[in-house]
Amino acid sequence: MSAIRRKFGEDYQVVNTNRAMSFSAPAKRKRQRFVEKNGRCNVQHGNLGGETSRYISDLFTTLVDLKWRWNLLIFLLTYTVAWLIMASMWWIIAYIRGDLGHGHDESYTPCVANVYNFPSAFLFFIETEATIGYGYRYITEKCPEGIILFLFQSLLGSIVDAFLIGCMFIKMSQPKKRAETLMFSQDAVISQRDGKLCLMFRVGNLRNSHMVSAQIRCKLIKSRQTPEGEFLPLDQRELDVGFGTGADQLFLVSPLTICHEINSNSPFFDLSQRSLMNEQFEIVVILEGIVETTGMTCQARTSYTEDEVLWGHRFLPVMSLEEGFFRVDYSQFHNTFEVPTPPYSVKEQDEKSSLPSPGPVLSPTLLDGRSRRERIFSLDGVPHTEEPGSKLPSKLQRMSSKNGKEILKTGSTQPTEKASSTGDLPLRVQRFGSLVCQGEAENQLQLKPLKLGSEAHTQSAGELEHHKLVSMPTPVPGPSLNPLPASSGRPEDSLPPKLRRMNADH
């Protein structure tokens, strides 16, 4: 641990976890993999029946896909058989013409000079096919069948050479060996990055030549059963490694850590540390790119089973800054260290965070202060005086209520004003109301006295209320807001003499 601290600092300190408190995974036997660690797909096709003829129709691809030992065997057998067949045809021509018995007769003109047995016919074919041309064996002009066979041999030899040599060249130039220099980490890890639970693994390129347009993909292979009851033994699901953000397009110069964020759209949404021990899945990683030197597409593959996914681990750094360059230490490429990671799944964490938390309890003092502020800044908190009509005699109240109903019917289109106005009341009621409002305003709200005249007749009750609110002084907080002075005497005492006499008559 001290060596890691000295090399990577305190941020990369290995966390010692209590093994007694951690979950112990049950012993699992090694199961069959769908894709091996070296990228080979562990699938064999059998019982093809009559479909094997499809391999013959695509003979070139079939030969390229064969192993090297079978390719070399087919290469040697093809040339050997072709040479033997063509040498036999030259021997048959010599046998039919009778050239075999006149091999050393200088006066006899054979089809092919100095061909008097099968070995000499085979040597002639090799000299012709390889264009060696020693000059000892040659075709004469008195053998038309030999000339035709010579043309056929030249055409057939060119076709065989192009087919087999091209097949061997394509097989040798295949970028499969380039994939051997693309590395994947032995294990995948699950830990937090930027506050989110992520599945991560590492990729690297051992060569100095780059992979052009490198792209990475991940497939989750897991058996499942559909709601209709169909069982899918090897169901494939895509793992998002940054398709929307472009993180799947790699600049593979130095080792990179590929990250899959576990969220509600991830197949690992309900995966926890405990459930990981009982799961059975396989993650197939596919890295594709163009080889810079040859321009051919290369693909490297690997896989991770549930036993190779480490919960609560992180990869050790492999980059260091030297004098004028960056150095990659591949000895630490596969090493990981433990970090604090919640053992819960993302689903469980979201459910805990979505639980409603108890709200703060408001004290009576706060409630009283809030209600007091609401009363101060709302119209409901302003103390209203009683309507002047409530202090009038019964006869005048009936008169004002009758006129008020008419005004309510005609003044409903103005929501900010009262339905009745002082200008619509009789003159005597207007004078009485102005006097009462003036007295009440002076005693309660200290408003300006309302002048009688043409202006008082045209002002509405809404305007009067506006004047009251504007002229109202700022209320002082206390046990009671704007206390009203107690009125002394009867309301009839404040009436003019003429109105008092009218009230006495009734």
C-alpha cells in the first residue's frame, strides 16, 4: 500500500475493506463462454444437410477462412495434381504419335523434341509452366495437338496461379494478427464516477500505428423469458457506452477506460453487489477500426462474465509524464484497487431518494408573524368602517337599499369599483353620507375631509376606498392593528337638525 501511495498519491490509496462484513460469493464452476477472452466465438454449426453446397459456391471465401494448415495442404495438392495431369497429357500425345520409340533418332521429327518417357514429359511441362526454357525440349511445328495443349496449359496455369496466390496473399494480409496488439483488461469493474454508478473496462493499443476511426460497442448476452412465455437462451442487448455523446468514437493513442453509466435505461438498473453473485450473464466487447498501414478494417473482441466483474474497484493509472513525452506502464494495465462503493443498486438508491422527507414544523411565533404580515399587506387586514347606511333611520335605509339595487344592476361591469356611488343617492342621503364618512374618517383613519360639491357627486365608492388606502398611515405591529375609537352617544346626535326633525316625525 505504501508503494502505491508514493507512486500515485493519496487519491489512489487502496481502500482496505472488512472481509468479514463483505458478501462472500459462492463457489461457481467454470461455465461455457459464448466468446472467449481472445475473441474467438465458441459456436459450431452442425447438421447442415444440403446447405454444404453453399460453401462450394463461395470457394474463395471458404479457402480464406480455412486454417493455415489446410490452406497450405490445398495449395500443394492443387499444384501437384495439376502438374501431374498436364504431364500425363503430354505423355499421352507422345504415346499416340509413337514418339516414345524414336527418342534418340535424329532423322525422326517428334511432337516434342527429346520427350521419350513420362519423366521427360513432366520436365517439359515444368519448363513450360515456369517459363524456365532450358532449350533442350521444345514443340515442333508438325504437332497441332501439342500447340493446342500448350495454349490450354498456359491459360489454366494462369487461372490456378491467380486463384491460389491471391488466396494466400489475402490470408496473409488479414488484420487478425493486428488485433493481437489491441489489449483489453482482464476484469471489468463497477464503481462510482462523477456521482453515478458505472461499469468500466480498459482498452489499449500496443503499437505506435494508430487505429483510424476506432469505435467500440458492448453487448449483454443473457437468457431471459418473454411475457408470452418464450425462452431466449442467448438474448443480446446493447450497452450504451456513449452513443449519444460520441464517447464510443475512440482516439486510441493511450489506454482508455470505457464507461457504461448504470441508469434506468441500463440492463443493470437493479443490479446490486449481492445480486451480482447470483446473476449469470456475459458482456461482449467489440472494438473496430481501420489499420493505418494497410487501410483494412480490424476487429478485436473479448468478453467478461459475471465472475470477472469486480464491485467496488477502480483501475490503477498507467500514464506518467517523463522528460518530453508520456509513458505508459502496461505492467499496471490489468491491476485494480478497491474504493468505497455503495452495495445497493441504482434502483434502490432512486427509491430511497424519492421517499418524501418530513417538512419543517413552523413555530407559533412564525405563524403569527406570517399572518400579521399577510394582514398588513392585504386588503382584508385593513379595518373597514361600517357602511353609513347601517346608521341611517329605517326609512332612509330602505331608500338607499332601493337605489343601491338599481346601481348593482347597472354597475356590474366595473370590478374594481363598488356597485353604488354617492352621486346616485338622493341629495339628502348624499349630504348625510358625506358627513358620516367625514366624521368616521377623521376619527379612525385620519383621512382628508370629503368636500361637498360637484366633485363629491361624481366620485364613486371605489375612488373613495382608494383615497382611504392611500391616506392610511403605516400600521404599527402590536397586539391590535389600527384600533378604532369608541364612538360616544347615539348616531342620531351627529345628524343635521333638518334630518333629526324628519327622523322624529317617523
